[in-house]
Amino acid sequence: MKSSAQVVVIGGGVVGCAVLYHLTKAGWTDVMLLERKELTSGSTWHSAGGMHTLNGDPNVAKLQQYTVQLYQEIERISGQDCSIHLPGGLLLADTDVRMDFLRMAQARGRYLGMDLELLSPREAQALFPLLDPDCFVGAMYDPVEGHVDPSGVTRAYAIAARMAGAEVHRNTWVTGLDQRPDGTWDVHVDGGTTIHAEHIVNAGGLWAREVGRMIGIELPVLAMEHMYLVTEDMPEVAANMAATGKEMAMAMDFGGEIYIRQEGGGMLLGTYEQACVPWSPRETPWDFGAQLLKPDLERLTPELEVAFRHYPAMATVGIRRVVNGPFTFSPDGNPLVGPVPGIRNCWVACGVMAGLSQGGGVGLALATWMTEGDPGMDIWAMDVARYGPYATIGYTNAKVRENYARRFRITFPNEELPAARPLHTTPIHDRLTAANAVWGAAYGLEHALWFQAPGKPPTEEVTFRRSNAWDRVAAECTAVREGVGLIETANFAKYRVTGPGAAGWLSGLLTNRLPKVGRIVLTAMLNPQGRIVGEFTVARAGEEEFFLFGSQAAETHHRRWFLDHLPTDGSVAFRVLGLGLVGLSVAGPRARDVLQSVTDTDLSPEAFRFMDFRSVDVGMIPCRIGRLSYTGELGYELWVAPEYQRALFDLLMAAGAPHGIRLFGLRALMSLRLEKSFGTWFREY
């Protein structure tokens, strides 16, 4: 074993080996993988091996397409059989609503170049003879779905990487990680050996948390027990093979939370059961290896009852074996990939629940990010920086359980999931709740989506069509366009930058010229490849003092970029304000009248111009006010310390009452800004 390497990858599952392979493919060949026991001995070895191309995020879907197409390449390069089966896959809808979802999925897939076809139940039965067509209203067929041998794929990645110069060391347990002052790493392994590495990659799988704790971070991942069963040989399978010469298509059944495919002469059936169980929620035992957990088919009873109705032959066949093994999930079910915020040369590739569908894409994105400074595409849905300090062990446990139980359930465009809420609230949360707010959440913080009529429950019907929110949101929009409205603005990320080097530093990061003192500009922040890293409202409070406002969901993402580029000479101080600064925005043709009635500061258009930024006393409350509004109407954003927010809210509502002021929420804001053609990062660009 060498004493140094450019990169040490920790973890020898399919993801770690995929990262290793892609690093060598990108030209970094001084790379090493360390596996505690044998390759695949965490979750990979007992995976059902399914691979799918469809994903709710289009860029993740592209990476899944890449993964599926990659298997023939690594099989050819390595000479290792990956047991690639491509019988195609069906998504089965047993209700009209689920069929609507498939129509949407087909449209999205075709945009991505996927050859997806909507089928009748009878057409689906021709591809999967076990199903009862009377139980379904339709299906969607993807011809490139299939399954592979997880161990074969992992070995193929490892062999191909070794052929390019990488080293793979099994039975090599990483016991500690220490960072040197220059940002490089000492990787300690059992037996007393230390390897010096420029970069480390945590691909620890079931042990990703434990590896993270070696460097003082808590990754939001949780292992869940997951079961599938394999049947005895079935005459129906033999008959289909004899008639068609090929295996049945795979199937995913929304109605039963079921996936099912042919396995030899029988069938493999797995479920994402509602009675789900976390495994080892606090820490993963280091002595756990290629082991299975005790099966508990009683937990699967509701899902199996659906399976027996939908696939009658399954009700009488014998069970050959039941597999129960742990897999890791992040709170939203997507991987955690990328550079760890605030820690140099430290990368993660973990929480990859669908490793056989996503492992290749994760390896490509991370290797590109490491070697070129950018992942090559927008992979926000997988970025480890999409989570912040709010993602505690308790939060992760609640959200993972929710996500697991919803694995094959539709999440509607207007649906807000309830687990781990409310968690983070502002001082006026009770005021808005009393006004019948319908709440959403982002980055752990509650925000008002819209306001229900008095006396009606503050809930929204989930649907692909117009919900009960439609008329209420329309009325909120009208109030802002024709009168005046008030919205909370706490759900922005807020930063304060000060120091003699602040202006020069920000000028090098942002695309627009910095504003003069007392003024505001809107600007993007780009990486060296010219891709957007963030978009900000920049307000200059003094020669050496700036406030930046951006997307709240990207707070950790922004912080990572700022800290990675912060001067080391002490000339710039960068601070994340979080809820240390909260706000309200008053907008609409009568906004000036409302605000002028509670301040002595002249707010006339000549005295307080569009994009001005000033310190103003509103009543007795010290505020920083910017004259702008994301609604596109006349508006003012008022920023205060949190201890003043309740008083400011009460003051503005009282001052606005004679003008018919109305509370409005995020839904109305999004509608109003679209009417003004105000694009936003993550949505339009």
C-alpha cells in the first residue's frame, strides 16, 4: 500500500467504486479506495439490482440514464460480467389520478429524450402476464429499464479503475481522519498505517455518518430496513419464456408500493411498506458486514394483500427466500454529493439509496466536480449543501421514515409534507397562524403559502389541477396589484459582509457593479465556468458594509462558496445572519401611503428612490428599508432584528387597515413576479 495518494475514497460499495472509476477516467490516476471488509459488504451486495431512468428532477434523470448506459462500457473494459438484463419497465396506475401522473412523467421524459409509451392495461399485460388488467387503468413503459448483478457491477468499476492505475485495498478499516494546516489529510487505518491524501471522499454507505463524525460533521442519513422476497419457480414464468423467448418486463405498482420482476424461473417482489423500521438509527456497528436482518413479513401484510389482488398467481406460489437488509436514505431520498461546506478537500458521495440507478451518475458528477471545479450540470437535487444545521438526527429520522413510506406515492405539485414540522418559526408565526395561514416549509423554516378564509380549515387539497387555494391566491394578487399587501420575508438567506477588502472581494465574485452607499443592485454570482452559483440583492449600507439577500434554500450552498473564496488576510468578515435578521414587505400602489403614515422619513419618489436602501425608524422600531419588491409593484422591504418583528407587524397592519391592507403568501408572490417576468434561480434558470 502506498503512503500517499491524490485521492482516498472511503467505502467499497457500488458508489465508492463508481467514484474511483470516474476519477481515473477524468485523468486522476493516483487514487486509492479503502474498504473496511470486502467490496459490496454494506448494502450493495443484497440489493435487488433494479435500475430506472425516470426521476422527478430532470438532471438526476439524466444521470440515471447515463448510469444505465454505462454498464456495457464497464463490462467491456473490465471483462467482468454485470449480468445486464433490459426487459423494460412498467409503471402501473390503478387510479385516474395516478394515470395523470404517468402522463406528466411521459411528457417530462420525452423532453429528456426518453422513449416512454403510455399503454392500456391489456397492452401492459402482454409485457407482464401476471397482472390482472381489471385492477389498472393504464401504464407507462420504459424500454431501457432493467436489472443488473450488484456485485458484478461493483467489481467491474473496481477492475476498470485498477486497469487505469487506481489501487483498491480490502480489509482496510479507516479509523481516523486528521486535516493538516495545508488542507491535506492524514487517513489512519487499522494496524497503525497512515496515508497522506490531498482529497478524501466519504462513500461510506451504511457508515457514512461514522466517517463524517471523524471530521466533526453529522450527515443527514439514516438506514432503513428493506425487504423483498423471491418466489419458487412459477409455471406462468416458464410459459412466458417459452412463448416470447425473453423475461417479463419489470413493474412498479403505485397502488401497493410494490416493485416486481422476474428472477430466474420465479419472481422477486419488494415493497416500501408503511410500517417501516429504521435500522441502527444512532450509529452503525463497525462489526456489521455482509449480514442480513431478521425478516418480518407481518409488516408487509397490507402491501402483500394488494400484490395478491393485482397479481393473482403470486398468492399461491411458495417463497424461496426473504431478504431484509439496510439501505441508507437522506431526508428527501436523493443522494448527498459534493464538497463538504467549510472543510477543504473533503467530499461526500453517500445516501445513494438507488445505487444501481444513480451510482454511475454520482461518480461522474463528483469526479467532474473534483477535477474541473464544477459537476458539469445542475445537480442541486443531490448537493450535500441543500441541508443546513436544522437537519438534526431527529429531523432526519422523521423525514426519512416519511420519504421511505412515500417511495412509490405521488407527491403533488402543491403538496407540503408534514413530517418534522413545524421546526423553525419566526416571531410572527402565531400572528400569521391566527390569520388562517396555510403553511409550507423550506430549509426547515415555516412560511405562509396563502391565507384561507376565516372559519375554514387552513388546509389545501392536493391535486394536479386547481385546488381550493386558487380563488384565495387570486384575491391576494388582486389586493397587491390594486391596493396594498403585506408578506413576511424571513425566508430569504441573509448575509453581512464588512471590512476594508469587502468591496474588492465582492466585485470579484459578482457579475454586476457594486452599488453606491445607500443603493441596491441585483446580481448573479458565477463560477469560473460561467455557471450560476447564486443570485442576490446586494445593498450597500456603508463604504465597507454590505447586506446580501438570496435564496433561503441555498444558504449552505452560498456559504460554502463564500467561505471557499474568503481572503485569508482578515480584510473581509463574512457572516450568515439567518433569523438574526427578519423582515416584512409591504407592496402595492398604496404601499407608500401605509409606510409614510408611520415614519417621519420622507418616502416621496424623489426623496426615496427605487432601489434605495436606508436606515429608517418606523414608529419606534429601527429598520433597514429597501425600496423594491419581488411583486413588481411599488414596494418596500423592511428588515429588523427578530425582537422587533411582532411590533412592526402589528404597526403595519394597523396603519394599513384604512387602506384595506391584506396579507399575502408565497403563492401570490410567485404569481406576481411571473407576471412581471422576474425569473428565479432553480425555477426559470
